[in-house]
Amino acid sequence: MSYYGFMDADRIPEHPDAQTITLQQVLEALVDPVRRSIVTQLCDAPIDIKCGAFDLPVSKSTATHHFRILREAGLIRQYYLGTSRMNALRSDEIDEIFPGLLDAIVSADRESARKGGVLPKAASAAG
Amino acid sequence: MSYYGFMDADRIPEHPDAQTITLQQVLEALVDPVRRSIVTQLCDAPIDIKCGAFDLPVSKSTATHHFRILREAGLIRQYYLGTSRMNALRSDEIDEIFPGLLDAIVSADRESARKGGVLPKAASAAG
């Protein structure tokens, strides 16, 4: 059985049903600038993005923690494609529950990044 | 000089200029359910509300802390009317900086409250 082009059901992490997504969890997820950056990058990308391909100013293990918070809040859907853990924004589902919320936060985040933002640059992170 | 109908300039707390309001501070303010409730109550009220008139499940001193966070984030404008500290939502200013953000969060908060919400009832708060 080929590794590529198939999703491995056994390794797909659990996701909350759309009906159980709460505003509190969504805001707790998006109050963090790194997690907001992940969501904004997903929103701006034409395709799903694998965990290692995001531009983030944190270590791999810290990023993994942030992906988990986003997944548990219902903001992203994660799945495997071969050995890569892919990330998809659950924008349609979120928009159905909280109309306009994700768009407004992502737009505000883009505007903030344009003005200088709150995220340090990945390249200059201390070892 | 009459106490009523005039604002006492000496007692008006400091407020950030609209230009310095950041998404980070706005989200940190609105991630707290009590502060979201204050903002939603202000949004739903036809007039400004004095601090003591909000329906909140916290003590007066805790509420004062929450009002300060909201004021420092640029979400509310506080002023005195006689002996009452009044609160006004800076919705027009916020909407100019982050279009749709406040509306989306307030709408989502109303929808969450309708479903049961995250706030305990004020009446049943332990002493």
C-alpha cells in the first residue's frame, strides 16, 4: 500500500465536532500571536500546509503544542499525507457557528503584521 | 458648580489613543468571559452604563479590575457623571481599526450566552 496520496486513519488525531466548538476555546486559541499566525498563514495559502512548512518563531516542539491547541479548539483539521502531518483551516465550520469571527480576526492580524506585529522574526530567535 | 450633567476632568482616567490600540490587547481583553459580558451589555444598551449597573457574577473590586483592562485595551471610555463612573463602548473607533471584529465577537458572545454560556449566574455566586 502506497504511503502517498492516502490518509492513515489510525494516526489521525481526534477533532471536536463542530457543534461542541465554543467561543471561549476559539478566543483562547487565537489570543496567542503564534497561533494567530498559523491560522493567518493557513487562510492565505491556496492549499493545506504541513506542520514543518509554517514560518514560525518557535521551536518544533512548541509549534506542535500550538497546533494541538488549535486542533482541540476546533480551528484546524490535521491529517497525515504520507509522513507529513497536514493542517487545514476549518473556516467554513467556524463561520457557520460564529459568522464573520475568523475573517475579522485574520484581517486584523494581517493589518497588525503590516504595522510591525507582535511576533519576533524566526531567523533571529535565540538558540 | 453642579455635580450633575458635568464631567469632572480631573477624575477622568487615561485612555489610549485609537492609533495605539493593538489586536493583541483587544483579544487579551475579550478572552475573559466577564469582560466579554461587559462589552456585550454595553453593545446591547441604548445608553452608557455606570459601573455598578452591570449584571456581573463577580465582586465590585474584581469588576473594577475588569473595567480597567477594557479601558487600557481601548475598548471602553470611562467618564464621571456626578459620582457615577460611566462606561461607553469605543465601537466606532475599534471598528475603524479592526473592521467587523467587535461585532463578530459580540454576536458570537450573544449566541454562546443563548446556548448556556460560560458565565456563572451572579445570584448564585459563593460569598
